[in-house]
Amino acid sequence: MKRRVFVANWKMNLAPTEARAFIKAFIARYKRSSKRSSKQTVVIVPSAAAITAVVTALARRKDIVVGVQNIHTEAKGAFTGETSAPMAHDAGARLALVGHSERRHVFGETDETTALKCARALENGLMPLLCVGETLQQREAGEAESTVLRQLRAGVSRISQTQMHKIAVAYEPVWAIGTGRNATPADAAAMHGVIRAELTRLIGSKKDAAAIPVLYGGSVNAENARGLLTASDVDGLLVGGASLDPVLWSAIVST
């Protein structure tokens, strides 16, 4: 059975004290299980300020991975307010979100930036979770697939073919993020199929492409998680708001 991947993106929420309380409540519900651990990976992605608190709180739960929401394209330098990939790794992160829609549309990050960040993440022992997705305007203009494919190709343009197995991809339709309007399982399956086909083309191996986790993200909650996970080529979920509640998050990862 292919492993499922569940990623909690807390965005700019849960300060260190709140984060510790969340982890305590969550792990009380999400018990360690060797059987479960063989089937899925759970990732918590707190704000940079709360990474150390989360890593410490999860010290005895090596089955739960910690990620970072953003990394800079440079390893060090005069970049006030930024977090480098080496810093994130040293703090305990093992995954980095790259190209999240908010980074693209709020902070103006480009496809070239995502390429640099994916490469930098891999150089420093972080798995890049490359986020791709179209806006409502692009979807209505019939540009959904071309937009996603452009973002995917650009994001992996600076990594080698042999590094491709170390990445993950998340399809997050921008029109479904924080709007309560999520893509249907059929919508998700269609776009995930497009992504999987392109990964196969880029890698040159259907088997290797199938091993890359492709997640869905966009207004995921405890009610729609099961349906989305049954969709073809959906290997897991990238969750925002619903991951801020330890009860809801434990329900989602136990789907």
C-alpha cells in the first residue's frame, strides 16, 4: 500500500506556547502505531517562531515530521526576516513548503524563485513540497492545466533527474483555498492525473513517478477528507485552517 502524507500548514498561527499545547493535545489522540506509521506520514509545519517548540514537543514522536513554511534562496546573508534552508534543517525541519499560493500571490514569488528554493532545500536535507495551482480566472479561461504544468516544470528545473524522487507535489487550486469551496474528488483526480503524467515524462519512469507523493490542498476538512483521499492519484492532503484544531486534525489523519 502506498503511504499517505498529511501536512498541516499552520500559516501565521499558533505561537510557541499555543503550539506546545496543540502538540500535547494531538499526540494524546494520535497514538504511536507501527502499523499506522508504515502506511502514512504526518507533517506539522508551524511558523518559523514555533519550530523549536514543536520539535521539542515531538522529541519522542519520531513518526511525526516537522516542516518549515518558507526558506530563502540563499544559504546566508543580509536578508532581514528570512529563514535559510540550513537554519531550518538545523532547527529540526525536514520538509519545506515551496511555491505556496500565498507566497506566489501575496508575496510575489515567481516560478524562478520556486526553482531556486527547491534546489536549496534538497542541498540542505529538506524535502521540498512544491505547491502548484491555478486561480479562478485561469481556470475559467481554460488555463488550469497549462498553469499547473508551467509551475511544475519550473519548480523542478534546477534539480537533477536523480533528485526527483526526493520531492513531493501539492495541487492547491487557488480558488479553493480558505474559501470553503473545494475541488470535487473528480476535479482533484483529473489534475493529479495531469501532474502524474508530467512527472512520468520528466523522470522517464512511470514507476518512479508513481512513488512521488502528490497531495491535494484547498479547504480540506474532516468532512471532505475521505472523499478526496479516494480520488485517483491523490496521495495525501495539505491542510490549512482545519489543522489548527488538534481534534479536527487528529480526525483527518485518522481518515
